Amino acid sequence: MSNLIQYSKNIVGCRIKKEIFIHPKLYKYPELYKAIVLHENKHSDGIGLGDFRLDLFNEELTGHKKEFYKFIFTHPRTLLGFLPLTKIGKYWAFDLQLFIAWVIVFLFGYLIGGNL
Ligand SMILES: [Zn+2]
């Protein structure tokens, strides 16, 4: 099933319920574009274990990693998409997985910092 595609400069690709958001310049990387849209289409409309697994392995991006990092490097605003809270289209999107990832990063920083 295909979902409606919308655009946001704050992310590479993201799904909010039934809407898929991609960066407006992503079409310049056709292979990456396909991989991202395929990945976002595989997500469920909510947050489930399947979504967690999908992002953990991210098989769709295998073979497109170089393009992916190049895209982020040339469009640094997409780094906003890696924050737990990002404005995407008309939504303020809160990402629980990213929130947990950041908490872990800060905890590690705190623990390491406390032992220096
Ligand atoms: Zn994903």
C-alpha cells in the first residue's frame, strides 16, 4: 500500500500515521529516494515492535549508506530529524525511539564525565 507523500526540509524521511514525509531534494538521489519511501511504507501507522525492528536493522538502507550520509552532509538541516522532537510539516513529531537513544547518550556522558 502506498501512502501520501509530503515534503519537509527538516528530515530525510519520516512517517506520521498515514503520511510519509521526505526531503524535497531527495528525488536527486533516485536510489536513496526509493529506499527511503520503501522503508517508510513498511512502518505501521503507530509505534510497535515491528517499527523498532525496522529501524534497528534498516535493511532498506543497506547499499545506500554512502548516499544517505552524503545527503545529510549536503543538507545539514536534516539533522533536526534526529532530535526527539522535530517540526515536520504541520506536526510537531515526538519520536520515542530517538528520545530513548538521546537519554542513553546523555546517561553515558554523565557516567563517563563523573568518572574523569
Ligand atoms: Zn524508520
